[in-house]
Amino acid sequence: MQVPFYSLTRSHKAIRDALDAAIARVVNQGQFVLGYEVEQFEREFAHFIGTKYCVGVGSGLDALTISLRALGIGDGDEVLLPSHTCHATWLAVLMVGAKPVPVEVAHFLIDEGKLKKVITSKTKAIMPVHLYGYPCPMDGIMKLASEYGLSVVEDFAQAQGAMWNGKRAGSFGRANGTSLYPTKNLGALGDGGALTTDSEEIANFARAHRNYGSAEKNIHTQLGINSRLDEIQAAILRIKLRHLSQWNQERLVTAKRYFEGLDQVKEILLPPMPTKMSLPVFHQFVIQTNKREKLMNYLADSGIETSIHYRRPIHLQKAYGHLGYAKGSLPEAERLSEQVLSLPIWPGILDEEVDYVCEQIIGFFKTL
Ligand SMILES: Cc1ncc(COP(=O)(O)O)c(C=O)c1O
């Protein structure tokens, strides 16, 4: 049996006609950048997340960069963030001229208990990353931020629909960014991103910033960039948004099947289970083992594609050498990078495929 890590072709099958019709509608209308579809998507996505405003942009990286810029974060400022994340989280901080300050992780996420001791007079913001679809413990983070007068910018690229204490990821911070990259829980058929906020001022800043700093034709109120969401992508995202809760539910069902199927394997650490406070959307299903490379090869030989998020923590990447972090400075993030393995999980994966993955993992540990 072959089990792909992800199959968009299969997930799109049920909505293929609607996608084709949405594309045709935009082609017939003849407006391709920032029009009716983008406005409608922004309204609908803001409603889904539970914020007053959403601004569609060109990528998740841009959504995070514009969020930081809108909050006035720049030269000399420090931003607290995890090292066990996608490179783009750090890049956004660098893009505005600020300094990323990594904080250790616990259960994949920024460790709220370790935030306080790295706060300095230069700290301006905390960037919690809801990694793998798990919401960060936002009550503690928001309390600390308000105590120290810091902004919160959530990176919810991997957690569209996840909830912390009944509130959606992407609705806690002053300005938050998500990616709409095709493989995200909500993904376009190309690049895209969105900023969410309750602040009209931030939404207006972002609307101008994504369009060369111009909210009104020929009037440039700031130095902006070009990061606009296409009409075709927005029309596609509107269709997909209607299915997002159902797809997230399907991911949860698959995760439960993995939890049950792998329960007996003592050599692996399973990811955290959902709780009353934390409702993840299983963007990834990530196991941990110190036999990762061998297991990954064994599964590949059995026709199962897996992936690693992420193989090297950002503080040890060459591009960040100037920050001076040595191996051993963030032991948990470094351990995760050596032990995490992402299993196939996506809407449309079949029960027998999940069962086959579990059987092969069980089989692998019997060979040792
Ligand atoms: C956690 C996280 N942050 C930011 C990004 C950046 O998003 P994009 O690739 O749309 O720029 C991604 C996407 O890969 C991500 O997973």
C-alpha cells in the first residue's frame, strides 16, 4: 500500500466542481486583485476566527511581518518566540529590524513559564506559535503580556480553527498572522496569507501596507509593500472555509485512530491529547522516538511518506549565526528536532491507510 504524506488531489475531489465554478466566476468578472471576493473572504474569515477584521495578504510571512510593523515593532526591539517553529516566524521579526529572542518549548509550544526571565527593557512582543495545530496556553501568555505591557502577535499558520479555552487561535493577539499555503488546514491553490485583528487602526494600516502604502488611489500614507491576495485565491478560500470545520473534525477522527492504534507502542511518545482547554486541529500528527531515522526509512520502504517538522531548530541555523546561540542553549527544542516525526494526516485519508501506518510502526519496533 502507498500512503502519501498529503494528497490535495484527493481532498479536493469532493469540492472540485465548486472550485472550478469559483475560478470561472472570477475570470468572467474580470477583476483579479483586491476586489469583491477578497472583501467577502476577509469578512467571512474574520467571523470564523472571531475578530472584527481580517486583511488578506500574499503569504503567512507577510501577514506576520505586517502585524509586527503595524504595532510599531522595529530596530532595537526584542520579540520572544519559540525556536521549534517554521523559519518564517523568525524571518518576520528580522524583516522589521527587531531581534528574535528564543524561549524554550514544552509539549511542542512556547513554554509560558520561561517567558518572564527573558523579558528585558527592549522586549516589545511575544509571538506564540500554535504549532502542529495545538493552541498555545493563551491565558497565561495574555496575562503576562498585559503585566509587562507587551504586544502579542499569534502565528496561527498551522492552527486555523484551533481553540484555547473556547476562543479561536488568531483572536487573542493585537494582530495575528496565518498562512494560506495550499497544505495548511485552510489553504489556497497558491500562496496567500491573512492578518486578523480587533483594531480598526491596525486593519487600516495593513490594508494600506499590502498595497504600496496606499489605501486610496494615488494617496500614499506610508512606505508599503506589494502583498495583495488574488481574487481567484479568495474565491477558492471562500469555498474551502465552508468545509474547514468538517475537515478539522476529520483530522481529529484520524488523530484518535492513531492514538488508539499506537497506544501499545512503548518506544514512541504520542502527541498531547485534546483537553477541555486545548482543542487542537491536528495540522500534523507528530510522534517522538530516538529511532527516528530508522523508523522513517522503514516506513518509506513500506510505501509510507512521513515528514520532519523541523530537522534543525532556528537558533542553530546558519542564517542566525550572528545571534550567537550555541548547541545546548535550548535543549528541548534541540531534542525535538532530533526526535519528531510527522505521520500522514489530512482530510480524505482512509481508515485502512491509518491502520496500515500503525501496523508498520508496530512492525518496525518488533524488528529491533
Ligand atoms: C508556523 C508557520 N509560520 C509561518 C509560516 C509562513 O507562511 P507562508 O509560507 O505562507 O509565508 C508557516 C508556513 O509554512 C508556518 O508553518
